[in-house]
Amino acid sequence: MHHPLNDAPEAPRTAFTARGGEPLNLEPLGSGSNTADVVIVGGGIGGCSAALHAAEGGASVVLLEANTIGWGASGRNAGHVAPATKHDPDEIIARYGTEAGQRLIDAAEQGPVLVGDLVKRHGIDCDYSFSGIIAASHTVAALRAAEKRVNYWQARGRPVEMLDRRKAAEMIGGDYYLGAWLDRRGARINALAYTRGLARAALRAGARLHERSRATRLSRDNGKWTVQTATGSVQADKLFLCTNAYTDDLWPGLHRGIVPVRAYQITSKPLREDVRGTVLPGGQVMTDSRRLLSGVSLYPDGRLHFGGRGPAFGPEGEPHWGPTLGRIRQIFPQLAGIEIAIDCWWSGHMAMNNGNSWHIHELGPGALAMLGCNGRGVALATIYGREFARYALGAPARDFVLPPSAPKRIWLKPFAQPLVSALIRYYAIRDGIETRKLDKHRSQPA
């Protein structure tokens, strides 16, 4: 069995751990043969959403997680919940067609609402709030692209707005950017608590969830899928693979369609009282338009959460503190003269692919996989888990909000690590060049 990633079996301490709720401490799959309507491999947001929605619909469900619920990207991300995919609406229409494209745009827009409804209905304590998301622009081209998105959504009456340089500086807490746009539909969440809450809701709905139950072998016989673990097996009509960046060769070759890239997140100790009120004072989270983007949020207790750079492949290494802290001090000049004491840092893998977007794959009769989060996972994984559940209950895959496709191999996968590493260095150079141009813009009156 090919296990391409080497993260420790114990989940790291993250910004979400303290308020992530109690671990579930679920038993491994028992010995012997188990049966179900649906067997799900992977206990992240996608798998737990599928388990919950399928069980609520009356299906018998068994979920197998190799480590613990929320162990992977679902418990390690930035906690932003965006109401859109990474692509502009016209690009989505061009890619999927008018009907399917609009279906995806509409579903993605409702993603934060769906998450909020699940949180409320199941009483999930996960610090969920519609704080809004600020997307800042560091070039004139990025500013024009932001204006295009704002015009699209404003024409449809959505609560989005452009922020000029002065207003962006007020809302961000620094005058680094040329402008920004604010999407009040965006939210923030403790993603680990949310994932565990989905799992507990699935258990209450009758699903059977098992931790430390790595799927080791798949087979199909007499119209049924059988998933084998070290301790037992599950036979089911439907098979859902929800392993994303941590996909191995349980389904031969499936992992060749993604490149797992290690991403880093950092949380500071509480900032000084006289400083914390000047950083994102309205409580929004923010990202920016740089190729190596910055995701930033400030917690009510004054801790600053931000993305960082570090070794993208191989064993986990220390973040690259120089460029990481340098970027934060660029955005927030009030932090330049004070020590940013680190509370914790962690890393995890994102599944990158050719299309820079999620894919739902039909692998065979009754077998589906979701792959390619590309850093946009909380809402979309929830949606696609719901879609998998609809499929388990009889809906055709062609009715999904994301049209299914056949797995597509990345032909340069053997060279992916050096190529992506070179691309990251190139992005850093381009960002640096654009930053110097931005400095010239900033020297002009706002």
C-alpha cells in the first residue's frame, strides 16, 4: 500500500485545538464482516458530511478513518468559509456550461449558509460567525479583477463592496494594498470543532464511524464493494473515497491526479492590548491577491492567525520565518517594532491539481471520489458530501452541483515536486517584483 505522506498519526496542536471539542475516541472497525448501504473512507469534512446526510436520509453508513476524525486538512486549515469557488463566475460558465456552471455558482454561494444551518440544527459549538471576508489587491490588475467580481455580485443584490485605498487601510489596519473588496457573506469557523460536530451528528443519526481503521484493500463482487482494514471488512452498495490530499493507492492510480503540497499555519500569542485593536478591527478575515497569498485573522483574545511558507514537500520542517514574519509586518506596519511571539505552528497537505478546483470522480458502479480542494474546502466539502449522500439515496450523479468526471492523471507527476518547488520560488520572485511596484504606488497620495 502506497502511503505518500508522512504526517504523524497524532493530530498536531493548532489554533483550533483548545476549542475544538473533545476527541471522539471511536473504536476501530471490529473483526469480521460488516454490511452497510454506504461505506465512506475518510473522516474529514467531506466524509462526515456525506455520512450525516446519508444517515439522515435513511441509509446505513459505515465511515472508516485511518487516524482520527478531523486529523487531515479539515482540522489544519485557516478556518475561512468563502461563498464562492476560486474561479470567476464567467470562467465557471465557460468550463461547465450555462446550466451546470450556474448550479455550481449558486451552490457555492450558499455554502456558508449550509454550514451555518448544520451548525445551528445540530448544536455544533465551533465559533461560527458571518464575519465577512476582505480580499485585498496588491496590483492594478488584481484591483480590476476585484471590481469585476464586485460588479457581478452587486448587480444581483449581494452584500459586497469595493474598498478604496483609504477604506481598505481602515478595515485591514495597514495601508499596504491598493484597495480591496469586502464580501459580507463570508464566515469564519473552528474547522476542527465543526468536523467533530458533523461526526457526532452522524453518529446520532445512526451512522457507524470508526477511527484508526485504515482501509487497506478494495474489491468488488456480486455488485457489492468490500473495503478491508487490518481488523475487519465492510461490504456495501456504494463506496465514497473522501481522502483528498491524503489519497493513497487504495484505488489504483487515483493519487496521480493530485499533487499534495504542504501548507503552513501559524498563531501568535496574544498581541499587546494597544496593538490588537488596530489589526482587522472589524473582525473580518482577509486574504490577498498575491500568488503566495496571505490568509489572516485575529481571534477575540488577540491571537493573530496567518499562513506561512515552509518546505512544501517531504518531512515537516520549520516555517521559513524570515519571509513569513516579514510579510505580516508589511501588511501591519504597527507590528514592525514589536516581537511577534509564536503560540503554535502546524502544517498539513492541500490537494492541488491541473484545474485548480475540486473534482468529483465516478470511479465505477456506485463508487465516487472527491479530490482537489486547492485550499477552498470547508463549504465545498460540506456541499459535495451532501451530494454524495443524495447519490447514495438514488439521485443520479449527473444532477450534482459539480459535474462528475473521470480521473485524470497528471503526466508530469514524477517531476511534480521539483516543478512545484521551482514554481513557488518563481511566485516569490514575482510577488517581490510586484511588491516593489506597490511601494511606488503607496508613496503616492491616497
